[in-house]
Amino acid sequence: MQEEYQSLTRLKNKVEEKYKKQLDSLRIEKDNEKNAAIKKRLAPYFAEMDMQDYVFFDKHPKSYVTAYMLRFHVGDLTLDSLDLFYSRLGAALQQSFYGKYIDEEIARLRGGSPGSKAKNFEAIDIIGNKLSLADFKGKYVLIDFWASWCSPCRKGNPHLKELYATYKDKGMEIIGISDDDRNHDAWKKAVEKDGLPWKHVLRGLDIQKKLSNEPNDRDISEKFGIHTLPTKILIDPFGMIIGRYGEEEEALDIKLKEIFIK
């Protein structure tokens, strides 16, 4: 195992050296906007690093290193790919600490992916009223997982407002789920500044439970397997998930046109 891990580390060190100057800029930059711009320029670096891991997983499917490293990719692999790598681990590794962790993450991701029935949740919204997903039955609901500190989320809000204006009278609602449980003021200011006219609640994060891997039924993000922001989940009038989208806008736009423009 040690030899395999060292081999993977050497390969990734070569990629890191290639992007050293940009990585140093990212480490010292504190401004969210500039940080996001640097990350965008570093996208090829992150892609190369991920690819090194994927190649390793494919060559060493039953390695403990694969089980260990796979947990860092539950947010960037598709459900099918994650499921495939997990299935190749073999029974012994699947019962290991990391194997069980990956299995739990797959279950969460499957619960927030197309083909699954959306889990109900209840929360108190931004103006103090009780909100339940069940109350929106009969409408298309777009759940937007975002945060005040998430630059791509904020950058995409103007387009999301355009979609809301276009489809709200045709039967679509939006619920914003913010990852700002530790900073309510920032959440409320962001909603006001960006002029977001739909319903808003916090995800329900309990950081102590999160760190100790304890279950938290109030954490909406956990119910839908959310690891990256923004993530948008589209639910049909029968409560079934029919779409899951990231930062890209085109796929969601096409889906909504298919639904509402006939």
C-alpha cells in the first residue's frame, strides 16, 4: 500500500510543479472574487490531478489506497462512476471504514439524483415562516443549493432570476437552500443585495455532528448528497427528481424549455 501511495504522490507532484505559481497565488489570495478567478484558471490543473486518481483507481481497483482516495471524489464523480469504482473494491474493502463511508455517500447521492423521489424537508424560512417541500406538490420545484460566500452561485443569480420570471407563472417555484448556517447576517444580506424573490431557508448544518459523522435529519444538503455549490435539483409535480445541475446553465435551460415551452 505504501509503495502504491508513493507512486500516486510522485505523479501528482509533477502536475503540481507545473502549476506552482498559480497555486501559490491561490493560497495567499483572500478575496472571494479573485480567488474564484484563480480557481477558474487552474481548472486544467484540477482536471489533471483528478485524472491521475481516476487512472490509479482503474489500475488498482482493490487497493486500500483507492478506497482511501475515492472518498475525496464523491463530489466530482457521477453516480454511475462512483458506483462502479465502489463495486470494484471487493467485499473486504467495502466493509472497511472508507468503504462504508463511500457506500453511505453513494446512497445520499442516489437520493438526490434523477429517478429518485425527493425526500421531504421542513425548515423555517428567511422571514420566519414554516416551509415544507411537501407544500409544493403539484408544481415543478427547482432547489438551489448555494451560499453567500460562493462566487459562482452569486454570479449565476441574475440568470436564475430570469428563469424564475419566465416560468413562475407556468408552475415553477424555486427554493434557495443556503450553506450559511454559521452566518445568518451574510445570508440575509446576500438575498437582499441579489434581489432573490423566491423562498429561502438554511441547510440545517450542525458542524459538530458533521465533524463526528453523526446523522442529522435536519441537514437538507445531506438528504440530497450535496458536495459542491452551486447544485440545482429539479423536481416534478409528483415529487420525483428529474434533473441535477452544477454551475453550467445550458442543460437546465434546455430542460425547462422542454417542460414549459411546447
